[in-house]
Amino acid sequence: MSTAVSPREAQAAPRRKPRWLTELLLLLVAVTIGVGANILVDPDQLGSGDPHILVSGLVLGVGGLLLHVVLRLRATHADPYVLPIVVALNGLGIAMIHRIDLTTNQSAAGSQVLWTAVAMVAAGLVLWFLKDHRVLRRITYICLLLSGLLLLMPLLPGLGVELNGARIWISVGGRTFQPGEVAKITLAVFFAGYLSTNRDLILLAGKKIGPVRLPRFRDMAPMFAAWLIAIGVLVFQRDLGSAILFFGLFLAMIYLATSRLSWIVIGLLLVAVGGFLASQFFGHVAARLDSWLNAFDPDVYNRAPGGSGQIVQGLFGLSSGGLFGQGLGQGRPDLVSYANSDMIMTAFGEELGLIGVSAVLLLFFLFVSRGFRAALGTRDAFGKLLAAGLSAVMVLQLFVVVGGVTRLIPLTGLTTPFMSAGGSSLLSNWIIAAIILAISHTARRPVVTGPATEADLAEIAAHEAALREAAERDEQERLERRRSRGAEPDADDDATVEHRAVGTDTAPGDEVPDAGPATEPIGATGGQDADGDTPTEAMSRLTDEGRHRGPRGDENGGAS
């Protein structure tokens, strides 16, 4: 038996308050973890007058507090767990980089603290100016052009520099920067914008061969473009990790948008073909595969360059850590090449053990799960795909890094997000966290719904009339072009009119199924107009309240 709720009771229902106090307390815990790890690395430095602990603690604490204030002012309903998780990971990374500096006479920790401050400022600016994430959909193709420019910059003479055999950096003012780290954000924006706009065409159009419906070639063009970008990075920049990351990003996003396994199969086939050809024609790829497969061969171990010494020493460091680790400051991570960047996970494994590494990985998985939760909670297809795609980037990058240092897959040059030394990686990952926070605010904020008003119905009717008028105008122009060429209308014209009436752009020879998939993928919300609204969202906004409460009121829903 259902109980009716009166309008007064509905309006008097308590609104769920944003959990800003939860975020503030967790932020305090995160800063304590980072500062405490810095102290445990070398307790004697407290009385030595070294300002590193004080400066890094102030950057993490003040920066985190300022971001907390920005969230309370501009994104009140943002996820309260994302910011503390990122601060904790960043603080642990600074502590481990400082610990390695003490044994290698480097100064990477100071640079990392500086880049942390810059990255936090950049994240705050993104949160302050990005009031609605849907405005990013308006620059879909600009992001594609920007991605191409960013990936070409390291190849320009006088600007790009080659380090350790890879040409993925540019040098500006004596400092190096990796444009590919920013390109993964712009590519995610492009893929989200393209797939949210063309999802219906990708799903409905194409030939059906047995149980598999193959997409049309023109709908596969972005996949081939992503494949060519990945191969281009592999060939010209000699960077296997970025090639895997860029192509994996597109595969993940198109699967989230369509739920079609055929795309994954096609993508994996392209990866297999590209990897085989690369191993046959490019020596650096063959050397990476040889170091992976024959890591303990003495000839491969001692080979310079391209030997497996880095991989083997990292494995020995992980094994010496055991279950509980040797303690912060008690191991020998300096024996591993690039221990503060590519191999920082082996340093954590040696000094914190399996339990410590598992705790770090759990923090990453919590961050990714909050990103996917924001994707599920937001109401527009673009936001769903963008949040899910950026979260997938973190998963892919973490898998490539951890898989490489544990010899599950060939070792690549990717860095661990938020933890490895490197300003470009830190900056891009903080921007990703800011975008996810902005989307989570949209997903969690209360939405005022209620019965449709006359203005709402008139707006929907005008939108449908405009769509019909545009379809009729396009069809009339097509028929006039046929008549100008001396051709008479035939039965195919009627089929085309019928297809266009349902809002698809399929040719008469293409097959269209009677219904979509049984379960809607993460990007399924229908077509969108220039402002980011969709008919599905409009109808949902008008009917959700009537289904749940009846009278108009404030909704407390959203992802928790």
C-alpha cells in the first residue's frame, strides 16, 4: 500500500547537506599522511634546518585548503572524497622522491613541490571557471586539432628534445615539458564529444554479418585516426607507453558509449597488427620485447642501451620488501634506475612491502570508482563519457606502470599518476581530478523537477517542430539535386525519408535494427542540441518528480 505525500510535506522534507566537513577532515588526514611520510624518511632532518618538510607541508595543506574553499564556493556538491585521495597520493610521492634524493644527491623533490603548487593552482582555476562541464563539448574538434599540435611539438626542430631514446619532451626556458600528458585530456574531450553526438549512427547503421553488426567505414574513421596517432607516437617519438595509452583511451570510451564488443575485437586486432609490424621494423620495440621475455639472460641484462637491468633490479627490490617492507628510509631504491619516476612503485614495494603497495593501489581504485560514480550520476551523455574516459585513463596508466615493473607486460616510460617525479604528469593529472570534481558536482546537486508547465510543453513542441522542418528541408534539397541531374525519385527516396524521420543518417543500403541494446550503455541519452540539452533529459526533468513525489519540490538525489 502506497502512502501519498502532500505538497507541504514534500517541501518540508530535509535537504541533504553537502558533506564539506567530511572532506575537510579527510583532507587533514591526507596532509598528515604526506608530512608524516616525509618525516619518517629521515627523522634527523627535523633538526638540520632543512626547510623541505615545512615547505612541502605548507604547499599540501594550504593548497588543499584553498581548493576546499573553491569547491565550497563553485562546486558545492562535488564528491568529498576525490580531493583528499589526490592530496594523499601527491604527498606520498613527494616523500618517496625526497627519500631517493637523499641517497642520490638529486634535488627532484624541490621541483616536485613547486610543480605541486602550480598544479593545485591550475586545478583551482579549472574549478572556478568551469561552471558547467558541457561547455567543453562546444570545442570538440578544436580539442582534436589541439591534440595533433601537442603531439607534433616534440618533433619540431629546436623545440623537441630526445631523452633516453624517446622524443616526447619539449624544452622551454631550460625546463622540459611533455605535451602528450596534456594531449590525453584533449583527446578525452574530443572522443566524448564525438561519441555523444554520433552514438546513434554508430549503433544503428552498418551491415550485419551473422550476430555481429559492423559499423560503417565513415563511422570507423575516428578509430583509424586514433590508431594512426598511436602508431605515429610509437614510430616517430619512440614511446610505447603513450601509444598504448592513447589507443586504449579510445577503445575504452567507444565501448562505454556503445556496449559493442565488436569495437573491442577490431581494436585488439589493430593493436596486434601494429605491435607485430613495430617489432619487425623498429629496433627499439624489438629491444623492449627482448628485455621483457629474456630479462634474466646475462647478455640481455648487461646490454647497453636497452638492457633489462632496470627491470631485474626493480623485481629484486619488490621481493626484498616482502609483506611489511623494510621501512621508509631503510631500503636501497637508489640501485634501480629512474627509481623516482618510472620505477617509483618498486621503491614503495621495497620500503612499504606488499601491504603498503596494496594501500596505495586501493587509493587509486577509490579515485577511479568515484570518477565512474560521477559518470553514472550525471544526466548528459557528454559528461558521462568524459568522466568515464578520464577515469579509464587513470586505470590504463596505472595498469601499464604496475604491469611493467612487475614484468607482466613490457616496461614502458609512463609515470605513476600524482606520485612520480615530473611536472607535466602532475599538472595534467590534477586537471583531470578537477574536471571529475566539476562533473561530480553536476551529478550530485539537487534538481528541481515537477509537472510540465505550458512553457515546458511549448519548448518541447518547438524543438520537435524544428527537427521536422530541418529534415523536410534537407530532403527537399536532396530531391531537387536529383532532379537537376535528370534523375527521377525512386523507392530508395521513400526509404531515406523514413530513416531521416527517426533521426538517423543511414543510407538505403544500410541495415537498421528494430531496437537498441537491451541495456543502455553509459553514454546513452539521445541526441544533443548546441547547448548540451537533450530531449531525453528534458522529458526526464519533467517526469521524474511526478513519478517519485508528485508535486513540485526539490530533489535530493544524486550520486552519494
